[in-house]
Amino acid sequence: MKHPEFPLIDELIYLNHAAVGPWPKRTGAAVIKFAEQNTRYGSHFYLDWLNKEAELRTQLQALLNAPSPDDITLVKNTSEALSFVAYGLTWQSGDNIVSSNEEFPSNRLPWESLADQGVEFRQADLHSADSPEDALFALVDGNTRLLTISSIQFASGLRMDLERIGEFCKRRGILFCIDAIQSLGAVQFDVQAYQADFVMADGHKWMFGPEGLGVFYTTPEARDKLKLTQYGWHMMKDIHNYENQPWEVHPTARRFECGSPNMLGIHAFSASLSLLLETGMAAVETQVLDKSDYVKDMIDKNERLVLLSAKQSPLKSGIVIFKHRTVSNEVLYKYLQENGVVCALRGGGIRFSPHFYNTFEEIDRAFELIDLL
């Protein structure tokens, strides 16, 4: 039976949450309500909108287990937040940054762009040591300023031991940055347990939010290390004193929000997060991992398919990659898309990324279609 919040058309099997997630029913309703209110009243209810903005910060605080909503910045996307860190820190020639060779471009390009400042970007082969974490640690030396890693790798589903990495970085005085876009909304997340300095994620994947709005978490100590690279009225301490001269930078994470907020996106994102928080992230994670395990089992049972993701790993994710033994990835991907199975071409194969609301029957139908090819 379909989840009432996801009335997707019957012909569609949506297994692409690692790319762009569908909106819950309540999110569509929130956007319609906001649009109608704007059309009829303009900004008459702006104080209500500000309350919704504050609510979203509190929801994101809960999702990340951040100490305070003051640690939450609303950003346009993951790349913007990563750029805030890359160009906010003061670098010296000879500094290096440690990461992996599996990162999405968002968590690679900002760091590579620092080469003209004499900063080296080191990319570990996560399979070159006893564990992915050990592979990262092997590249760290006395000149390592920051370690940045995706919590879950987009093209393999590999999930990192963030507590272990955080402890390693803390002992050595290295800043720890996490691209959490493939974790938030899919699995439980705890910035305090990970001892993370910076965490960022766009809202449009597992969190069911709209594109163009994401979250950037910083500790007070870490954000004080970042010089500001954007300026505007919204990042002032006395934000609504428009004749504020002289002015002070906002003491909280809002200092990185330089201009008017994306109020439409805020209403949509808040509605989407309300579903996840009502369901409970422990329950969401259990169901996501149950569905991904089921996908792996279906692949193992099919002699025509090859599982590319790890069958057994200490930490699991919602991402599964596989390929067909005789049909090319491109042909299989086109066939699945044409037959209503929404998926992705990633990691040398086909990527399925089911969410908590997907049914086992839907997954069965997807594999029945593959058998007909």
C-alpha cells in the first residue's frame, strides 16, 4: 500500500532519492498555501514567515543533533557552504587538505581551487588500507589543516565511520568537515558525536526538500575561524535596524546569510522535515536500510546481475549499485527509465536508492522489469 504522503503515479517506481527526492503531499500543500497567501495578502503575514524560518532552524537542529539553532545557517546549497569554508579559512602555502578520490565535485572543486594559494588537496584511495578511515589517516601529516569527507559516498554507498574520524581529527587539532547530503534524511546523524566543525547538505535528496535550500552547521569556535566572503543586511547583529551605523556581524551562524531568505523554500523544507521528524529518524533509518538490504538480496539472487556495492560493511547506507552481466549500463538505465523506474547511472552501474516509504512490492516490480529485458 502506498504511503499517503507520496501519491506518486502508479506507473512510477521512485528509487532515486540519492539524486532528487519527490515532495511529500504536505510539502506541495504548504507551497500552494504560501503562494495563495502571497497572491492575496502580499507580505502582510511576514511575521508568521519569520516564525516558520525559526521553526526550520529548530527542525534542522534536531535532525543534526546540533547544540543550538544558533549553529544553523540556511544556505542555497552544499557547494555554497563548502565554499564558505574553503574561502573563509586563512591558508598558508604548504597547508594540505585530506579527502578521498570518491567525492562528488561539490566536495572537491572548492578545495582544488586553493592550489594557487599553495594548498595541496590530497585524495585517498578509500580501498587502499584496512579501512576507509585508515586510508584517510595515512595521508595526514603535520601540515594537514582540514579533513573533508562525504558521510556516504554518492557513487558506491560507502558509509564512513564519522565518530572515528572526528576523534582522530580532534586529537590532532585538524578541522573536520562533512558533506552530509547522502545521510541527512536517510540515517541518523549526530554532529556532536562526530565532533564535526563543519557540516553541510542540500535539502533536495533524502530530506524531500526543494532544490535551492540547504543547511550549514558550524561550531562557535569553527565559525569564528571563517572570515566572511559575502555581505548584506541579513548578516547584521541588529538585523531589522536598517539604519544600523556602525554595524556588527551577527554573533550566530546567521552571519553567513547575507541577504533576504528563500521564504518559499523555507515553507517547503519545513513541511518536508516535519514528516521525517514525526516518523522518527531511528524508524526512517531502519526502513531505509531494510529496503537497501532487500535490493542487495534481489541482486544476489539474480544470476544476470552483479552487485557493485559492498554486500557486508560495518555501516550501511541507502545506496546500492549494480550492473547487468550482458546488458550495458546505458541500455539498462534507458530501459528502466522508459518503464517508470526512476534511478541513476552512477559508480559504473545502476544506482537504486529507496527511501523509507518505498514498498517491497515496488522493488519486486523493478526487478521483474529487469528480468523481462
